[in-house]
Amino acid sequence: MLIIILLVIATAVAGYFLWKRGDQDGDGDVDLKDLKISAEEITEDIKEGVEGAVDTVEEKVENTVQWAKDVADEIKDVIDVIRKKPTKSNLNKLTKSQLVQAAQADHNVELDEKLKKSTLVNKIYSLYN
């Protein structure tokens, strides 16, 4: 695929160069005599065009790879949040002291252990949501 793109670009560069110069001697065709340049100069111009195209393609590939990594990181973050989000039934399985410790550890919120367990569960559940 890359070779085809490079060949198309090289052909376009050569065609543009020939069109730009035009037919200098009026014989109806454009040839090296009309262009008054050597084949080496044409080759160098084509090389420069191809190198520029390769650099652009490499940059686009690097950007795409970085974007894909960023998307993967975001997906991992979402999955982690979903997995860590407790349900009320899971919170009800904990003791009052475990609930207070979880609120402190996960959200830096101090709750009073003297509260009813159902109140603690509801407050902690609301912190996660």
C-alpha cells in the first residue's frame, strides 16, 4: 500500500514538474531537451517529494498509535471504576467499622461509627455515585 502511495506521489511530482516547465521548443512534446535539466535533477525532485510523503505517513501512523493508546487507557479507567463501584448489598456485608474505614480510605470522608448501619451504607453508596 505504501509503495503504491509513493509511486502515485512520485508520478504526481514528475507530472507537475513537467507541466510547470512546458514545451519550450514548440515541437508539441515535453522532453528533457525542453526542460534543460538532467535526469538526476528530476530524480532528486522525486526523491524529495517521496521523502516528504514518507515523513507525513510516519507522523500520521505515530499519531494514530498514540491516539489508540490513549483510548485504551481511558477504557481501562472506565472498567476499573465500574469494577470498584460497590453495590448496596456488598456494603451491607461490611461491618460498621469497615464502612467508616472505607469512607476514609476511598473518599477521605470521616463518618461517625455511632450512626445506624443503614445510614452509613447510604452515605458511602452516595459517595461512590
